[in-house]
Amino acid sequence: MPAKQIYEFGQFRIDPDERLLLREGKAIPLTPKAFETLLALVENSGHVVKKDDLMRRVWPDAFVEEVNLAQNVSALRRALDINGEQYIETVPKLGYRLIAKARPIRTPGETGDKAPLGREQDTDTGAEVDLTRLKPESESGSIATLTPPAARKFRLTRTRVFALALMFAALAGTALYFLLPHERVIDSIAVLPLVNATSDPNSDYLSEGLTDGLINGLSQLPNLTVKSERSVARYKGPNIDPRLVGRELGVRAVLVGKLVQHGDSLSISVELVDAQDDNHIWGDDYTRKLTDIAGMQETISKEIAERVRPKLSGEKKAYIAKPQTQNAEAYALYLKGRFYWKKRTEEGLREGLAYFEQARQKDPNYALAYAGLADSYNMLGIWQYVAPHEAAPKAKAAALKALELDPLLPEAHASLGMVKTLYEWNWVSSEGEIKEALRLNPSYETAYRWYATILDGTERHEEVIASSRHALELDPTSLLNSASLGYELYMVRKYDDAVTQLQKTLAMDPYYFPAHHWLALTYIQKHKPEEALEEARKAVALSKESPIGMSTLAQAFAATGNAKAARGVVQRLEAASKSHYISSFEIATIFAALNESDHAFESLQKAYENRDCNLFRLRVDPRFDRLRSDPRFADLLRRIGLPQ
């Protein structure tokens, strides 16, 4: 065997031949493209590797966008993250650099090696490491250097015999692999919506809630990709082909099932199917009282975990399957809360909030109920249905209470991260909370979308887009994920890409208000005022004249040169502010569009005093480009805590 070269940096070792990244002898999984990206950075450690060079090397025969490279770098940063230590540096507008020095090492072969067998040689210094004596020493202690011809002939023959033995062993092993049963490795799974076989549609919250509970529990299993609830939503119904799901979602196994309610009892049948060959892996039937649906979910989660990760510790399995509450009423109320929260309308958010509050009252120690409260207040604030001074303290108190009850709850960490971003402008702490949520549940697509949100106020544009794309990959059917990617492309000024993405969203649902709203803003920046006005009018109609929609309409009027109509919208919003909350930030966007700087800064000052949750994007928001040269703009950025 010829000598081969490997590299060491920090606590890691990379083996190019075996395509392995090791930390303390343990393999760290990477996709082939991510590995090739890392290898290029390692081979040029300490130096900037240009983006174009990386893309040509990683994708030599394909044309790909720059965001694909950013996704690889983002994945590498997560894989190399040890106590917050960063190994890869982004060099703006150029490329990336591996900060740590990579030390090349050669491992020995049979001939032509620079170090004897059992040694490694540093190619920078020539020093040998891991010394092992393999040649016999003479009585005087000197190493024997002469080998008789007969011995050389014997050694050659022995080497050939050994090589033949290895070859036959490899052939035999290959044959046995295909002829004998071998272990099925499940690295990805989709939990399809449980079919509600009960005639009562009011039981839908049970099927959706139990499906979500199984997804959340399995998401905590190590080295297992679990598709989100919205990814599998389109497969709702009976007679779904698991192989079709496997091909479309790229998963190895599919969990299917149905539930039937009989009075105060609930029956569930589930089956785990191999998506490659449609073979049955495991299945069972369960019948419990409605008062024990949490226990039923616990049992099912535990048995699935046993099938896909049989070597997992009992303690870990117990935590994954552990119900957050033993109170059946509280659990049912929580399921209803999430059912309505996902609708994202004002009515849905408020109804979900009411159910979470009832669940908390039924069980004051129910951590998930508090996380639901935090999420509800955060969303009510983001969509400007509730004033910041009301939403912020309630969202934070609920998130902290959830973490007090369960420090390992991903939903609570993500909710707290949003509070710290939206209202406290604490960028470092907020990013830490979101990263902790993703560490606890790498399949939590909402956290990826929120991670992109909290990075909006920075110039880490590549990470923003990469995180948004990853959320969409986890749930390609989500209108919110699809439209949010379009919005983030708008925020980083990739307007053509934003239009394309938002139009894809509207192809999925032409009545989705946020897509029309963000598309109108994008058309304004592309200097297409008539198209912007058309989209803004649709947004206003679909959102029932929401303040956000009206603000966008006024900006579109300003873009067409109709200042009178834009000021008319301002008057309507100011009149409405006497009866309910209207964001001063949105008023500022209209004045900025009208090029009325003094009025714009007056409104921004009010937004600052109100801790408006939209101010964290001020540094990058294209709508304020006309104000950036004004010293008042830099002063406002300083007070918010954003780099100038």
C-alpha cells in the first residue's frame, strides 16, 4: 500500500482517501459536497479560497448558485462547532478561510515511505510521530539494516499470499452481504398524518396533534432525519404508497396509521414501512381511554425508537417518549392550541393562545403549554396584532417558565431567541438560543426559519439564505417557508431571485397574503410601480386591510408618483391608531417612500420608544436606503445596537 496523506487541525483529523472527518477517532457525518468543501479549505488553511474556485472544485460539471456553497459552509460550521469555537471565516465578497492551521501528515505504506511502518511523518518538519519499533535490534542496541536475500524472497512470497487472502476475504464478504440478511439502517423517516377514520371532523385535532407529537419525539433521536409536519401534510388520507413518499421526500422509512374514536376510547393502528421495498418493519394496535392519549403517544414513540435506534440508552429513550403532562385535558387543549396557531391568522393566533392558556391552567407544570403561549405572543407581535409593550413581556415570561420546567425543550429556546431579537435587540444571546434549539432538534424547521430572521440585521447574507433554504428543504410544501425565502432574498437585494421564489409560492396558493405583500415590495425596488400597485391591492384585500397591507399600498402609490393617495393612507392609519395598535415603523416606511425624511425619522423615533419588533431589520431594509446618509440614521443604529 502506498503512503497516504491526512490532515490534522484543532481536534479534528480529515482523511481524503476514506472521505472521513474524525474527532477523537469518531466519525462526523458530512455530505460529499460538504466534505469536498472542507477538504479544499484544509488544503489551503490560513489562506482565502475564493468562492468561484470552491464552486468549480465542488461542482465541476454543474452550474450552481452561490447559496449552495453557503449551505455547505453553514453545515460545516455546525459540524465543527465545539463550545462556540469557529474554524471557518467568511471573507466578505471574496471567499472563505480555515482559521486553524492544518498540519499534513503522511501515513506509511509498504515501500517508498518516509517513515517506517507504524510511524507518521509531518510533511512540514520531517519529524516522525507515533513511534513504534518494528525492526529487531542487535545485542549492541544498533538497528539491523541488512536483510539476507533468502529473507527478502520469503517476505515477498508472504506478502503475495497475504494479498491473495485479502482478496478472497473481500469477495466472500461481498457474497455473504447479498446472500444473508443484514441490518437495515434507518437514517430518515416521515411520519404521515394519522388518518382520522372517525366520522366526526372535530377529531382532526387529535390526529394532527398525535402526528406532531410523534414527529417531535423522533426528531430527538441521534442521526435520524425526521420530516416536519408540514412536509408530510400533503400525504394526508388513506391508501398512500410509502415508496412514493420515500422517493419524493428522500426518506428510508415511513410511518403510517389511523385512529378511530369510540365514545371515550381511542384506537390507533400504526405501521413502520421500508420505503425502498415496501416491506413491513414493525406495526401494532393500541386502544386507550381518551384520558390516556398522552400515555399512548409515549408507548408508540418508545417502540418506534426501539426499532430505529435499538442501541440507544434507556434514559434517552425514556426522555424522548416522556409525555410533557399526565393531564389528559391539558394535553388535548395543547393539541387544539397548535392546531389553530398554525393558521397564522389573527383569529387563529388568538384562539390558539386561549387553548394554551387553558392547558396551562389545567397543568401549571406543562412546559409545552408555556412554549405555545410564548410562540403565540411572538407571532401576534410580529404581525402587529398586539403592541410590543404587551407582547414582549408575556412572550419572555412564558418562554422562561417553559425552560424552567424543561431546560431541554427546543420550542422554548427558539421562542426565547425570538424575544431577544424582536424586542431586546440582544443579537449574541438570541443566536445562542436558536442554535441550542437546533442542537436539541436538528429537524425543527421553524427554528431554521427563525434563525434566518434573527440574522436579518447583520450582513451574514449567505447564512440567512442558507438557513431559509434549509427550512424549505425540511418542508417544501410550506407556504410560509417558501414565501419567507422570497422575503429574505428581497432583504439581501437579490430582487430577481425574490420575484421567482414568491411567484413559486403563489403558484402553490394564489390567495396567500404574505407572498403578495412581499412581491409588491420587491417590485418597488425593481422600479416596476404598476406591478407593485397591483400586488399591494391584492395584499390589502386578502389581509382584510391589515396595517401591513395598507402600508405597502401607500408605498406603491408613492412609487407611481401618487403622493396624495399615499398620504391618504397615512391619515387612515393614524386615525385607526386611536382605537388599536398601529406600528410607527410602518408609518416611517411610507414617509421614506415619499422622501419626507423628517417625518420618517419622527416615526422611527416613536418606533424606537415603543421597542417596535421590526427595528431589528433597519440596517438592511431596502426601504430606508434614502435615509442612510443622514447622521440620524447612524445614531439610531447605534442606539439599537446594530453595526453602523
